[in-house]
Amino acid sequence: MDTTGSSHINDLVRQAIAGNGTAFTALWDLHIDSLRAFVKKWLKNLDDLYIDDICSRSFEKAFRQIGSYDPSKSQFITWLRTIARNTALDLLEQENRVHNQMVSIDDFYKQAMMVDSLPDQMASPLESIIEGEDREETQGYVDKLPALYREVARKRLIEGLQYKEIAQEMDMELNTVRTRIRRAKAIIERMRKQEEE
């Protein structure tokens, strides 16, 4: 994909490095299918939800680390695949550690009730800070977000909706909601840091 439009990709990368979230979303759109196919081919035994999670986390890391990408050293998709491979290995290692520490519960009903009662997403430290801020200040940050992230961020950070509720309300894939909220929070964090400087 990079070979046919490498100048276009590099232009989007330059814009993303400069903080343009819309350019990074365009990079997502151009590469998500290729990345998904790469992960699926590499990790054949994983289901689609797990693969989508790896891809979402990989793009989130790429978004945070876009400033370290050097187009003269590799194509964007190659860099992205390296991030995905490392992300997958980290997740699998983490899952193995958790699995090894699990305690067997004989009562299946209790175990099922515990799983059903878990929230769909724990609040991140950034989200906790944002929720504790003055509502107007939070609204101000959300209003400055690119249009692509604004409504999803409003529903999560201001209205307090769960990821699943947002996905249903906006008729959107759950992983897309998660990714957009992660990006929105990253942009808000950058805005906060710029204001503090």
C-alpha cells in the first residue's frame, strides 16, 4: 500500500507528527485492513475481536509515538507491523501471567456473576483527572477536538456513557469507539500539556 502512494503516506505522516488527528485517522483508514490481515496471518488461532484489539492498541501506540517514525528508515506499514508484533507479544505474555495466577473457583455461578459484574472499561488515570475537573473546562477541551472524535468524546467524558452504549447509540463498531476515545484523550492530554507550558 505504501509503495503506490508513498508521497501521500509521507504527507499524512508529516501532518500527524504535527498533531493533526484527522491525518492520523486517514493513516488508520489506509492501513487497518493490511495490519489486520498481517496479525491474522501471524496469529492464526486468535479470534477477530482479539485481533481487532491488537490492531487498536497498535494504532494507539503509533499515534503516541508518531514523532519517532522516520520515513527514510522504513515504510509506515512496516513500522506499524513492528508495533503490532510487539503489542501482540506483550498482550500474550500478560495473558499468560494472568492465567498462571488465576485461582480455580468451584462454583461456576459465582464465577459467571463476577464476570458479568465487571465494568466494560476501567477509567484511566487521565479519564479520572478529566472527570474530576470542572465540567466547563472539560467541555472546552472536547469542543476543540477534531470533528471525528468530538461526539464520541462528549458521550464518554461528559455524559459518562459506557463504550457499548456509545457504540449502540452511534451505530459504530465497539473497537472504533475505543480507538476514537483513546485518540481523543491523547489529544486532550496534549492540549493540557501545551496550556501548562
